[in-house]
Amino acid sequence: QVRLVESGGGLVQAGGSLRLSCAASGRTFSTDVMGWFRQAPGKEREFVADIRGNGGTYYRNSVKGRFTISRDNANKTAYLQMNSLRPEDTAVYYCALDPTKLTLRTRYWGKGTLVTVTD
């Protein structure tokens, strides 16, 4: 089994920065894909970014150039550095892990960490 625990959310003003962490434990592998989704109240959960075991990354268009995903395989931890935050980034951010690809049906999810961006 895999457990994912997010941290680092909080309240920040527009233009500010936060770094989210996702600590994985259990039966994980350095080849797993890890990434982040987010969900605002009343909206669908949406993909934000992912990172493959080889370091390859992918981002949704609205966060490109502002967010950076990384991972520390030795500590089984993924990070999301969020810069130039906007109010529309406000959401609960969820970490996810899958051996091959991330989708809304991915098996392993954290419980989420709230990011609130004020004007």
C-alpha cells in the first residue's frame, strides 16, 4: 500500500509563492509517476503537473512558467514550487502517484492541502 501526505499549503497574497510537499511511504518506486491535481469548491478536479521517474515533467498550460514540479527519490518526496500565484490558483491541492500515468482514476491520493490566494 502507498500513503501520500501533502504539506505546505496556506494563505498567500497574489504574486506570492508557496512550496507544496508530498511525502510518499509504502511500496513505491523511483519509476512511479508523481504529480499534483487541484480542486476548487464547486469545480472539477483538474491536473496541475506531473513528474516521471526519469525527471520528465508536464504542466497544464495555465501554470507553465509559474509552477515547477520536482522530486527527491531518496526521500520519496515530490514538490510543487508555485510562484506568481493568482486568486484562480486557490484550491485544495492533491498529490497523486501511479506506476505509469496519472488520471482521475489513479489509485493513490493524498488528502489534500489548501492553498488560498487573495487579491
